[in-house]
Amino acid sequence: MADLNRRSLLRTAGRVGAAAGLTTLGARGAWLAAEPHLVRDAAVLDRELRIGYLPITDASALLVAHQRGMLAAAGLPSAKPVLFRSWDALAQALSVGAVDAVHLLMPLALQLRLGKQVPLKVVAWGHTNGSTLTVSDDITSTEQLSGRRLAMPAWWSVHSVLSQRLLREAGLRPVIGEAAGPGTVELVLMAPAEMVAGLAAKSIAGFAVADPFSAVAEKQKIGHVHRFLGDVWADHACCAITVRQDLVDRHPQAVQALTNAVVTAQSWLDDHRSEAGALLTGAGFLPQPEPAVSKVFTRARAPYAKVIQHPDWAPERLGFSAYPHTSYTQALVDQLRTTTIDGETGFLPANAADAHAELVDARFVTTSLQQAGKPIATRKELIGS
């Protein structure tokens, strides 16, 4: 992971607030406060919650929870979310305490918690699906990526896991740190915000990343969706709502308020898809053009009929599901074992269930879903090609 200037990060932490004590949560269920005009619970922190995010639609639940006052209504006022340009920067900010809560790549959260012993916990999923493998317009089959370069946002990402699965299915070998030749594809790291420009400049043949970058590439007519990653792994959770361990230990009521607000925000997003893009761009959270961002929430299936192999999975649909299922974490660990990664993987436990127990604390979101009257559905992992 790229080394960031610790002093700079701590200055960021100072700007967005210092840690403080816990006060009393009101007796009313915070999930009821779905709109900012409703009566609000007593504050559960005597400072604002500090949120970090990347400008992608995966961050929607956290951003909507802040912007529409759902966090404040749950008793957890939040400072304006801080935008980061790369996953390394966001992870470092969480690691040193510059922010309290983020949406974080699930594989990266695993690496930080199990591999680097960073004190963090996944407390909910922020979304499902919402990522694509996007390629230049001259590519019509995966085999045509032979000898080319693909950009990934992080080695520890579902994007890398599923892209490599697709490459192997096509008889191609992903390589890192060496130029691609016949039968191989060079994987390179690139910040999501740089990927569309890289595709336009032809320095890469494609990228796998969260939206809205596929929609931006389509709008600019420089690339197209080759596969929705939700068409490779049904309703996978790319990112999860992740907090510092000390927030769980010292301020559990704040974590409860956070998951209450996230569940409320997800419901709002699901019911207001035609409004979500304008809200996120209008508030300045996402810098991409509003039509591209709005497309992510309202994508029609018909234009993608030729690239979707599992239409019953609805892979083109950005989904909102908060409960972090054990089966998903276990399957993710198993997938990571066969993924080419530039880094140490020996920390992955032999028993994948141990990884889930170490990483995930589902108590709070379980309560949030129960209070909201939302049943926790059973789940079976569907991974195709």
C-alpha cells in the first residue's frame, strides 16, 4: 500500500473533529427518522461523525444518509464527507483515525484486518453489484485482451478477483509487473478517477471498477461494458460499511445509529432511483456528469442483452442490501486464494469462516433491519463466468 504522509492525515483528522464521549440515545427507534424533518434522537456522540469516501456510486448509502439528514435524525450528526481519490488513501485515513466510517472494498478490509491487524470492523454492506469490466470499442471478446493492459483499482478488490476469473475462463493468464505477451494480460493499478482518461489515451485496453465510470466511458463513446461483474457473481458486495474498532468498543450506540441510517438510506435509494443521481452530483459528492451517474441507478437491460449471460441475476442493477452474509465472506476468501495478487496472502485462514468472524460484526445491522421490518433473506452464492 502506498505510504501516505501521516502528519497530513492527522491534520485532516483534526479538521473533521476530535474523538469525544458518549451521551444517551433516545428511546425511539432511530430507523423511524427517515427524513430530516422528523423529531431527532439525542446525540450519541458529542462530535460529528467523520466519513471518508471515493467518488463512486458504491458510496451512495453513506452519502445519502448524510445529505438527507438520516444520520442526524438517528442521533449521529456527520461532518461533510471527505473525498479521497484512491483506495490506498482512504484505507490509510481510516487506519490512522482521520475518519471514522468509510465504504471499503471487502477484500481490502480483509487484508487490513487480518493481514495488517488494522483495528476495523465491517458492520454492514453498502450495496450489491454496481461494477463492470469496461473495454475499448475495438474489443468484442475477452480473448482480444491478449497482450493488452487492464486497470484495477486495487489488488485487494472484487474487481481483480472477478476480472481474473473471466480472463482464465478465456484461456488468458493475468500477470503483474511484466509486460503482456500472447496469452497474457498485464494488470496495472490505477485510481478509479484516472481510468476513463487512461482508456481514452489507449494506455489501457479496459478497466474493472465501480460505476459511474462505465457510464462515463459510454457517454464519451470511448468504451463499452464488456461484462457486469454482477453477471459473474450474483449480488456480490464490492464495498462494505467499515468503521474503526474503537467506535464499536467505545461508542456502540453510534455504530447502531450508523447502521440505522444506512438501512434507511438504502430504502430511500431503492425507492428514488430517478432522483439519486441528481442528489449526489448536485450536492457535489460525485464530480461526474449527472446523466452518467443517473444512468447507473436507472439502467435499462435491453441495450446490454448481448453481454448479459445471467439475466435472472439482474446484473445491471445497482442493488442495496445491508446484511453482511457469512457465505459471501467465506466464498470471497476462497476466491482470493486463486487470484494473482501483488502482496502477501498467507494470512488468509484455512477456515474461511474464521475470516468472517474476525472481520464482520453484524449485530448492529441485524437490529437495524429488524426494527425496520426488513427480513434477512437466506443467500446462496452464485458464481459463474
